[in-house]
Amino acid sequence: MSEPLILGIESSCDETGVALVRGRTLLHDAVASSVEEQARFGGVVPEVASRAHLEAMVPTIDRACREAGVRLRDVDAVAVTAGPGLASALIVGVAAAKALALGLGVPIYGVNHLAAHVAVDVLEHGPLPEPTVALLVSGGHTNLLRVDDISERITSLGHTLDDAAGEAFDKVARVLGLPYPGGPHIDRVAADGDPRAITFPRGLTTGRDLHRHRFDFSFSGLKTSVARWVQVREAAGEQIPVADVAASFQEAVVDVLTAKAVAACAEHGVTDLLIGGGVAANSRLRAVAEQRCAAAGIRLRVPRPALCTDNGAMVAALGAQVVARGRHASRLDLPTDSSLPVGQVRL
Ligand code: KG4
Ligand code: ZN
């Protein structure tokens, strides 16, 4: 008998994602993004995201089924992001998932968005070694996790105390006059810059800070430091060396992320590291992570960029693993939880 067909729905931020997964096979991943509508605000406006989800949800479900070559009535279970994320955005996906589960008479699994960012990698690289250390870096989150069982045992090792890594990229891009979202632009511009041109601060990496916040991150001091560096020179009428500033900023972020991720693996005796989230698309992050993991004897897994950013495939992939391990389904009246802790994989 073939493995169950799982329909996954993601709506925690500005991407409406719907995907169909059977076992570890992705049949189709349909994503509708409101990022262009958000660009004129320079960030995600929850009500804009929520309305965009409402408009995109049914067409995206239809498209996913059509492209996957399945009918809705073939679906064996529905998985949906129940949190963390924007409350008004989450509720659209969860309402759609409940309607489908009720209409089709199949179970519903409300799952954790962060766990889904980890689970998605099985679609590309096969079964996830457990334990694995996972570094999640996106516009909304920066987390270092230890994954002992993707369906129910994930522990937080550290997280950002202020800005997420992607948020820092977006804010620095704005200071440098680059468009939103800024991460890909900084990545591109930095390729022509010198990463050692300017020494920007590495948050929580020295002395008492490191001791108390061994696996935590802080990027707001770095962001402010870059902004001040640029302002002082602009006020003096100097030309801003955009490529050097971008490369030096990017180096500071990448240095801290990779150093702490590798240190977490060493301290926990874990030999596998996974990097996910939109910032995992960063070319310098991928290169430095590869070097440092190779030097430390750690196997590195990074899903392809389309699976790193928010999508329905990650939710369906986690749902498939939860179902395969025989975990309980959620109740049909499951709530959303915008601050769902990472340790709670299912609701
Ligand atoms: O995972 P994602 O699509 O959405 C969430 O925030 O959940 O991540 C988007 C973030 C944005 O901040 C964007 O600037 C950043 O990922 N990003 C990058 C790159 N591509 C996307 N940051 C650095 N380098 C990149 N190449
Ligand atoms: Zn995400």
C-alpha cells in the first residue's frame, strides 16, 4: 500500500503555501506571495498579509492539486501551520485546513512552523539523522535547535534576543538604499566588496555575554553600528563604499551564526547540522558553513532555496513524518498560537 497523501498549508507570514507530499516525495508545492504588496511598506503588514491569504487560499489549493495530479478526495490528512507567526495570517490557513478536514472526513494536524522548516529537508536529502542541530534563519526567526525526534522532541538551544538575522539584512539594505527584501541584494552587492574592510561588532560573542548567552544571538547592535558608520560618512559628504559595507556586515552575521552553530554541535556531540529559513539562501553563509563544518567533522544539510523560504511543502513534509510515526491528530477545534514554543511540535 502506498504511503498516505498529505496536504500541507502554510500561512504564518506573507506566503500562502499549499503542497502535496506522499512519504518523502513532494508532488507539488504551490506558493503565492504577497511580498510585492509588502515591499511598499518596507516590511510585512499583518492585515495586508491576512487579506492576501484569504484571496490566495482557494486558488492555491486548486493549483497544488491540479499540478500534483491528485483530487482533493484522494487526500488522507491535512497538516497546517498552527504557530508561531502572525495571528491574523495563521487563522486563515487553519480555517481552510479545518474546512478541508471536515469536508473530506480526514484528520487534521496542527504543526509548528519552526519544526516544519527542519522537516522539509527530508524531501531533498532523505531521512533526517536524529539528533540533528538546526539553525533557522529568516526574516522572522533566528533559532538554534536540537532535534531528537522531529515529530515530538525539539529543544531550543538559543535564539535571537532582538532582531532576526533576515530582519538585520533587510534593515541594513534599507540604510544602503537597496530594495526590500534586502537579503538577496546585500548578497549580490557584497560579492564585489571586501569582507574585512570594516570590523563590525559580533553580538554576544565575548566575555560575560558569551558565557550567559552561549547560543543566543543579537543583531540590533550590529545594525545600529552599520547605520551610524554610514550616517557619519554621509554627513561628511563622503561616498559610501556600498559593496564593502555590505560585505563587512554580511561577514559579521555569517561569522556569528556559523561559529555558534558549530559550537552547539560540538558541545552536544552532534555530527549533523541543518540550516534552513530564507537567509540560508545566502551564498556567504553557505560557503563559511561548509568550510567550518568540514573542519569540525560535521555533515551539513541545506535545503535548496525554494524549500528554505516559507512554503506548504515544509508543512506537508512534517505532517507526513508525524503521521508515519503514528502521532495523534489535532482536534478539529485546534487554536492558532502566534507564540507557539518550539518545543511544542504539534497542537
Ligand atoms: O524564510 P523567509 O522567506 O520568510 C520569513 O521571514 O519567514 O525569509 C525571508 C528573509 C528576508 O529577511 C530576506 O531578506 C532573507 O530571508 N533572505 C536573504 C537572502 N535571501 C533571502 N538574506 C541573506 N541573503 C540572501 N541571499
Ligand atoms: Zn519561516
